[in-house]
Amino acid sequence: MTSYYAVTGSLFYKTAKSMENFCHNLFLSNAMEECTIKMLEAQAAYDEAVLRNDTELMKQKKLELQAYQSSLTLTAYMLEEADEIST
């Protein structure tokens, strides 16, 4: 973190660092929410494809679901790492 405060133990430095960590976590949480919404939409489309027996659409939606699950896993690891750094 680039700080404008020379004294790293000062209240202003700690506040700036806490604010930066909060913003980072907020951004990642928003990304997880958006990903979850998209994943639910893809799951609904997959379920519909199963009902219609559309194998091509099922393959496509299954791949999308895997991508969203991987994104959520990566974001969760990033949030966990950020928590370890900030504590």
C-alpha cells in the first residue's frame, strides 16, 4: 500500500490501511454476488436444457457453471488471503 503518511504506526496510517482493506473486500464481495447471480441464471438455463434434452446447450451451460464455480472459489481464496494479510 502506498501511503502518504510517513509514520506507519500513526492513527491516520492505520485508518488508511483499514479503509483500503475494506474497499478491497467490498469489491471482492460484489464480484462474488454478481458471479452467484450469473451462476443461478446459468443453472436455470441448464435445467431447462435438460428438460428439452438439448445436449448442446447442456454442454455449454455446464461449462459456464464450472467457470462460475471456479471464479467463486478463486474469489473466496482472495478474500481469505486478504483477511490473513489485514490481521
